[in-house]
Amino acid sequence: MGTPAFPNLGQHCSLEDCKQIDFLPFTCDRCHEVFCLEHRSYITHQCPVANPNDVTVVICPLCAKSVRLIPNQDPNITWESHCNTDCDPSNYQKATTKRRCPVRGCKETLTFSNTIKCKDCLIEHCLKHRFGPDHKCPGPKKPEPSFPFVSMLSRSKKNTNSNNSSSWWNSVRASAEAGMQKLTVATNQAFSMGPSSSSGGALVEQCTQCNARFANVSALIEHAERVHVNNSRSGQKPMVLDVCPKCSKGFRDPVLLVQHVERDHGGTSRR
């Protein structure tokens, strides 16, 4: 065995049916016997002191999944069981396809040691294109506003620009315009009923039943509902008032009207 220069070169396989000389033999770490390449595993040389908890797996060439070989069981049975239950050939391409840098023209394969995830766009790149200008990073996404109605309104405006016939936005705009009109009417009424009108302004509205004058329509309607409508509902006769031509103050008794004119307006009823 060996050569004159290397007398101890190579050893025979310890398996009785093999005895092949191997110049790079393997020594079993359990039984400490020498074996060739073909019989180096515990199962192939049936190691008597092999640990049953040892795990041996093979890679399936159809689905690229690892198949664990069960101790004291024929590997062919284990393989057949895998093919009938867990084998999925569609997984082969996903498992074997190498991830590459997404930058156009870059063919660098992404591995554990050369992969960097961009903190702005959250996409993995190679070390060469790890900086934003190198991979044309669009930048971080804009945060959504804290108030949800603002974001909904902004999205609605974008949809309106792209599609002006959006029925939803038209209904929202119509309701907003109606609300603005109501607000304008209420504001005008508030200004017309302000202190300037009640403190000597022009009395332009006149009641058709009692001839009383009022500064605006709202005051006239309130007067009609309070004085005339309530009296007609209660079964009473409509109350007739004599109105002072100077200050439009009403009186039930004409005598009281004459006294008022003489006392407050110098004794004359002319305008």
C-alpha cells in the first residue's frame, strides 16, 4: 500500500463488501473505522454506535426542499413518502431563483453579506447602489394627516381632477353650496336684526291685519305668529290694534292712542 516515498498513503474501506483503497479516506466519529467516500455516512456502513438523533437530509431535485432521512428506515421509502405528500414542483423556481439588485443594468446577486435595505423606499439593494442617488430613490412616503377628513377631502379632490363626472364629489359639492347659502341667509338676518335696526331704523314691513310696522320680514312673521295665528287657533277674534303713525306703536283702545299722541308727540297725529 502506498509508494516508497509515501508508504502510508491511502487505506482500504473497512466495509467487508467494499475494501476499496481510498487515498482520502473518512474516519467515522462514532465507531472510528475508516471508510471510503461511498460508505462514509452512518447509514451506508450501518454504524453500530451511531446516534439515532442525528439528522441527515437530502435536497429534492423536483421542489428544492430538504427531506429528512428517518433512522432505521429505507431512504427509498422516505423519498416515496415525500413525493406523494409534500413535493411541490412549483416551489423549485422560487427556491432556486437568486435575488438580484433591482437597479436596471445591475446583475449583482443579493446575499446575506451584501444586501442593504434603503431606509426611505424600504427596497433591498447591493452595496454599490445602497445610497439613494445611486438607485434613484423616490424618497420617504409622505405621512397621512392626523385628521381623517382632510385626507378624505384631498383624495376626493384628486379623484375630481381625474374624473370630473364623479357623482360622489358632485353631491358633496352641492351639499356644501347649500350649507353656504343657509349660512349667508342666517348672517344677513342677524345683521338686519342688529342694534341699528331696533334703535330707530326704517320700518319698512307692515302687518296687513293690524297695520303695525317692522324693520324686517322676520320680525313681521314673528309678530303674525304670536299675535294673529295664536288668537285664531284659540277661537278668539283677531285683535285689532290702532297704530301710532309716528312710532308705529299699537294700542287696543283708540283713547289710549290719542293720549299717547298728545303726550309723546306734542298733540298732533300728522307725520
